[in-house]
Amino acid sequence: MFEDLKLSSLPRRRLMSAAATGALGAAAYAAGARADVRIDITRGRVEPMPIAIPAFPGTTPESTQVGKDAAAVITADLEHSGLFRPLDPKGFLQEMSSLDVQPRFTDWRALGAQALVQGVVEGQPTGQMRIAFRPWDVFGGQQINNGKAYGTQPENWRRVSHIIADEIYTAITGESGYFDTRVVYIAESGPAINRLKRLAIMDQDGANHRYLTDGANLVLTPRFSPTAQEITYLSFFRNVPRVYLFNIDSGRQEVLGDFPGMSYAPRFSPDGNKVVLSAALNGNSDIYEMDLRTRSSRRLTDNPSIDTTPCYSPRGDQICFASDRGGTQQLYVMNTDGSGQQRISFGQNRARYATPVWSPRGDLIAFTRYAGNDGNFYIGVMKPDGSGERLLAQGFSVEGPTWAPNGRVLMYFAQSPNGGRVRLYSIDLTGYNQWEILTPGDASDPAWSPLIP
Amino acid sequence: MKLRILTAVAVAGLMLAGCSTPKKQEAAAVAQAQTQTPPPAAPRGPAPDSIEYFNTVVGNMVHFDFDKYDVTAADQGVLRGQAQWLNQYPARTVTIEGHCDERGTREYNLGLGDRRANAVKAYLVSLGVNASRIKTISYGKERPTCVVSAEDCWGKNRRGVSTVQ
């Protein structure tokens, strides 16, 4: 059924093992106090911070190439966050030829840069590479922090670049980053009336793309485990739509639970030990929780309606879900034992609310809204009590938001009318900063991984 | 409609032929030959116990309103025909597919398609078809028959399809 494949999911701590964090051999630069280069992303719309990211110089031809590519990856990550405006390297006046070069701050200020990323890539006799960086506050004329260095195999340069982008993001915003992450999604091809759908996985920026299944079976709605290299998803294997577990490293997959009819809409609990899902019996869908250790399931809702798309709160103490028990599909929240079911969305003009996903920060629930007066679909967020609704993205068909692990960015898919293109987009909570995620073909049902451990 | 137009053309052709003397006798001969042969038997259609008969004569499809799953009055006759046929051929089994239009979300549409398939099943069971002969499957919005984003097309996609085996 599935292609055999192995993905390298190198733990971050192994990348770091050879790293000399802290002192980077440049003792001349005392670590200043935390500089004043700071973006407050809790404000509404943020003016992106001008930042200069020159190519990291290398010590060998190979490391020179890696240094150029690393700077490009870091630049793209920071730009796509909407919080940074990387400056065009063509205008750079100073060549940052090594980590020992002291920035000429007047030159960088003249370009309007507020921050500068200095780096280097050193080829080692062992064949390893050492990638180091140091962030500067251009106006304050001091380091933002000591920077870090990573010793790694050359082929890991891209992951190290994302990790460095996360470090810079964190240094300047005070929030954890989300660039060293992956996305699992459904790759679509073929005619709309008989679509071929495959599980696929890629880095958050679309790189390192791989197919996980061969398309022999219709597959939908993959979701990442928060703790393991595992995905839960829906497959129509043998013409029975059921929830499966898929191990990314081994390719092994198994059916989850023993439901008499269709099971669907799975999602992991934050501790990775449970999966909550819908199971249908005689046309009625209810929500069940499966314990992955005991393989026992318990029913959480018992209502003659479609109760579906359950999703845990980040603390694992509540579940939001969608139900049409009130006549149209709306959002509800309940305790994890099924008690205290409470409606939180009240769509005007028959607007439906669907696919709730709880922010990793716990403060918001993202959703799809549709079938209101104008017929459009929307991606929006509301507080877990239903207040403070904000719509972030709109289209003929936009659907299925998934959170970046820092709770600041959403990814979703958008479909054009008449069976047109289907693609993934990211948008931040301001609703201003929308990007298409480049995929080899049509793409839907994205799910963002946690930060790779 | 196309057939009727062709017939009209053929008739016009015959009339034109009638105006041209050399063809006149030929046309008359054809007309005579037709009156002499015995009337042809009714066109041979699919055998009444065949899947083709079920699909084309009985009717294998019903449709639903937006976000609804009740069998419409118009479609009850189709399902009565299906039940009658299934009762007549008890060796046949049926799988009912529930489908939705694109104006709903993926998972909800799976639930809605399941509801639609089960609504058809319940109707057939109420007319005496044994439930053990009926399977259901929901395809949600995954298998449209029509991909124009307009109500006419969405209405075609909101369907229950009975596939007999």
C-alpha cells in the first residue's frame, strides 16, 4: 500500500552536540545586555523590521555555497513571518568576510538596517561543517546575544538554517520560532471527479518534499503526533473510510480502533497518548477518545447530530468540536470526559463554523466559517469562550486551518472555483501577511508539526 | 432531441428525393418493403435482472437539498423502484454512496454523506429490503460528478448512488 521510505528526523540535540554555544572565539565582543532591537508581536499590525542578512562566508568552495544558501533560507523564513523586511544584499556596503569582522554600524544604519546577522560556515577536516552566527543591534551598536554555532554534516545545512532563523526570531520577538518544522498534507493530482490523493510531507517552507503514500487509496486529513514521528489520518483502504496511524520513519501503518462504520477526523492529544476522532453509526457521527496505550475507546458525545473535528486544548483538559445539533454546524467546547458541552459560536445569517483548532498558546480557536450571506469561506479566530471573533482570510473556498507551533501563524488551503487549483497558504494573526507555500502540485489538508525536538 | 432532429432531416431528405424522378421508384420500393416485413419487436433493452437495468430503468440515484439528508418526495418513487427490484432479485446486494457538494468542509461532508447514504438505506429497509444486503459509504465532497461551481452542478453532486452487485 505504501512506498517504503525513511526520513531523516535528526533530533535537534544531535545537531547541537558539537556546538560550542556561547563564546564563538570572538572574545573581543562582550555580550551586551539584551539590546533594544525588539518586535512586539502582540500588537495589531507590525511594521516589519529592516534586517541585513549577508551571505555567510565559507572557508572552502562547498562551505561558501552553503553559506550563501543558508543566508537565503534564513532570509526567506524571516521575511515570510511578516515581522522582518530583509534588505537587498546588492546595497550592502561592507563585506562581512568572517566572524571576526567588526560591523561598521554607520554603513548598516545608512541602509536603514535595524538588525544584522553575521555568520560563517567553516569546512572541517572531518567533513563536518560548523555554521555559526551572531545577531547585531545596528542602532545600539552591540550584539543582541552571543549567537550560536552548530557542528553538523553538510547535508543538514538547511535544518541548521531554519534553527538559526528561529534563534533570530526568538532573540528579537521574545517568542519561540516555528521555522524548524514540517508540514504533512494531501498532495492532489488528476481530474476533480476522480482525484488522486497522497500523503506528503515537507519542510515548513516547502523544501525536502516527499510522498508518503502512492495514491492507491484515497487519503485525507493527516495530523501530526506532538511527540512521535507519527501521523494519524483517514484512508479509504478497501473502501472503508477509517482512521490509521502512520509511522513516518518506518512507513508502518495500522488501523486505529475497531469501529463498525466510518471513523474520521482524528487528532492527537497534546501528550501524544490519545487520539480523539469521529465515528459514524447508522448515519450519526459522535466523538470518541482512543487511548493509544490500552487501545480502548470511550464515547464522549451522544447526540443525533454530526459531532466532528474534535481538537484538544493545549493543556489537554478540554476539547473543541463542531456539531450541527443546533440546526447548523457550530462550534462547541466540552471537558475531556464529555461533560459540560457548551456552544461557543453563534453564526449570523446561517453562517456555519467548522474545523476548530485550538492555538498552542491556548488563547484562540481557529476555524473555517462558510455558508453565510455572501457564500464565501473564511478562516478566522475566536477566543475559547466564543468572544472576539476575527476573520483573517477569505475566498471562494478556504478551509482547514492549522497552527504554527508558536501560535502566531496559521496555514490553510484554498481552492479556486470549477475544480481549479488547490494550494496551501500561511497567514499571520494580523491577517495581512499571506504567503503561498510552494508545492509540486495541488495541495490540501495541511497539518503543522511541532518544533522538531 | 438530437434523434428527433435527425428524423426530421431524414424526412426532409425523403421529400426531396420524392421531387427527383429517378429516385421516386426507389423510395416507393423502400416504403413497400417496410410495409411487407412484420413489425419489429420492441427494442431489446437490458435484461430486467441486470445491473444496467437497475441503473438505467429503475434509477440508481437520488438527490438532496443543501445540508439536508431527507429523501425528497420526488425521489421516493425512485427508491420504491429500487426496493421493488431488490426484493425481486434477492441475490443482489447494494452499496449506497453518499456524496456532497463542495460548499462544506471536508470532515463535516464525510458525516453528511454518511447520513445521506443511511437515509437511503433506511428508506429501502422500510420497504422490506433486508438491511444485511445494504452497505453504505460516504465520499463526502471527494467524488463530484460535476465541477462547475454553481448551484446546478452542486445539486447534481449532492446525491445518493445505489450500486448493485
